[in-house]
Amino acid sequence: MKTSRVEYLGALQTKITHLKSGDSSITDAPVDNNGKGSRFSPTDLAATSLASCMITVIGIHCDQNEIQFTHADAYVKKIMGSNPRRIIEIQIELDLSGNNFPKEIHDRITRIAKTCPVANSLHPEINQVLNIKY
């Protein structure tokens, strides 16, 4: 089964649609690459997907282990390189402080976040920097 559809709208914008749900969004090229920067760029989505995946797998782990998980807030910084133009670093500040996780599970939660499917799918040359506030 296909996952998504991408349609070119012109002016360096695409419409991305999740086929199962019909949910959609528009992307735009970033200002530093000829776009208006009016929406997420494809590389913004790639970087942001890393944080979203980390939070999701933490949630799965907590559900499976009856650990209360009610708060996560992440800020993502994407750093681009050139020759070739690509993401060279993704910095994530992940605030989990609202959960009051006991110290004995901090290392486990950190390991789970750092080994999420997106983290494991990104090219190993992309530096992934994760700072978690417990």
C-alpha cells in the first residue's frame, strides 16, 4: 500500500497527502534555497520527523511499561551544509520534565529516543545532537 502522494503546485511548493487519512500539508523551499520559507521545507520535515519519532517511541515504551507519559516538548534546529547541499546536523532540545520520570529510567528513555526508526534511518554522517531535560 502506498503511503503518500506529493503534487507539485508551482512556485517551489508541493502538496503532501497521507493517503490513508487524507491529511495534507503544503511544503515550500526555504529562503536560503530560492523559496519563500512560508511553510515547512522538505529538509525541515526530515529534521522535525526525528523529534516526532523520538517522542512517539518514548510514548510506546511508556504505554507498554505502564509509565505515565503526559508531556513532551521539542525544539529542532536543522543545520545545512553545501557541496552537496544536505542536512549535516540536527539539534533537538527535548523537554520531558513534566513527567517526573524517576532518575533510574533516564538512561533507558534517552537510549530509546536515540535509537528511534528515524534516527536509525538517517545517514550516519548527519550529526544528531539530543539534549533532554528531565
